[in-house]
Amino acid sequence: MQWITRERPKIDRLACPWLILRFIDPAAEILYVPTAEVVPTAERTGAIPFDVPGVEFSHYGADCTFDYFLKKYALTDPALLAMAPIVRGADTDNHALAQQAAGLWAISAGLAHNITDDQQLLQQGRVLYDALYTWAEQLQGQPHTQQPEEQLLVQVYTAYLQRTQDKNAPPPAWTAQLRELIQDHLDTNLSLRLTEAADALQVNPSYLSREFARYFDDLSFGEYIRKLRIEKALQLLDTTAYSMGEIAYLTGFSDQSHFTRIFKQHTGQSPAAYRKKRPGR
């Protein structure tokens, strides 16, 4: 059976093929193609698409595609269940789910950077997940430090990290990339959908939608975009003589009526009334 997903895999798109080949279909063929070609190729060839929006094998709520495979095929191996939060935490940038998640992400990102051939990357990924499975199955209780004093120090340090983790954790790397992406689209008067942003950042749309407000003024994706457009409109109203229709176009609104309605919702007055009240008018 063929399975197909997006090219340049890192977490889910390596963990799921490993799971398929080891526990579901040892003779499976894994295909990696550009994002836009996944569903059309699946429809043409009969391959099963996974880890893309809108297909069965994908993210659901806080769960990643690896979680769905476990549920779909009723895989209850304790080692696999121990691996699940590690994979989920690495794949969704929620490293608080498991202390191994950040390490899995770092190693996976390094592999993807060093290996440009996706099939070769998959082979190395299978070695990585074989090792993680062995650890989960046989070595979870084996400490790295052996002396009682060392173990006590590790426990104290771990407790300290746990207390400070949420408070001092830096925002995920994708937040800076997303700010630049949004600004580029705003500067060039282009629309930007959440699914397009998620694809550009290589994160799951559901995860991006859920986490967005934490790092962007407690606003949803759509609310934040509208806020920036209104701020740009205010600047244009203050500094230019553009007509309302021109400002509506330059700030990405579909028409002047839509611009006026959203502007009034945000400022309590129409664009024309705001401009009329400016100092010097």
C-alpha cells in the first residue's frame, strides 16, 4: 500500500511512516511530494494521504497525526503510548508535554537540515524512532546518573526547571517568522489566510489557530490581521490625501463599504468622521 504526505519531513511525517512500516504495513511505500500535489496524487494513484489538512489521517484538536494512527489501528503497546506525547510535543512545539520533546525536535530538525533527500531522511528517521521505541520499552527507568548525590542534584534542578519553565519559556520560533510574513503581506496589500500561513511555516493549521492568540495580543488570526489593517488605515488617513476607496484598497479590504464597517467597529467612528476631526482640518 502507498502512503503519501508533504515533502521535507521532520516529526509527524517521519514518526508516522515509522509506525506504518513497523506496526501496520511492513511492505508500505511512503511517498513525499510538494504540499499542493498530495491530495491530487492520492486521488490519481490511490495512495492514502496523511498529515495534511482535510484528510482522515491528520491532526485532531490537540492530537497530532501520530496520535490518530494509534487510535485508528488500536495500537495499545505501552511503549507507543509513552512515545505519543513526545512526538506530539515535538510536532506541535508544545515541549511541556514531555521532557524528551524538545530533544526530538532538535534532532529531527538537524537531520532535515543535513539530509536533503526525503527517502534517505526517512531511513535515518526510522533508526531514530527505533531507538526511541527501545528506550520507551526497556530503558525509561534507567537513570543516566548513578551516584545518590548526582540523582538528588538532578531532582532539585528538574524541580527548579519545572517551576520556571512556563514563566520564562521563549515564544516558538515560528512567531517571529509569522510576524514577518504578515507584515510582508500587509505591505504589499495581499490577503493572507491562516492555512497559507501554516503551510509557509510548516506547522499544523489547527495548532496555529489554537496557539496564535498566546503570542499575538490575545487576538485570533483574523482579529489580528484586521487590527493591523486598521492601524495602517489610520496612518494613511493621518498622512495622505487618498480617497476612502483608495485607502480601502491599500489596506486589503474588499471594498469601501467593508472598510468603513470594520473601521467603525474598531474606532467607534467612520473613516470620514475620523479624518474630519484630525488636527489641522
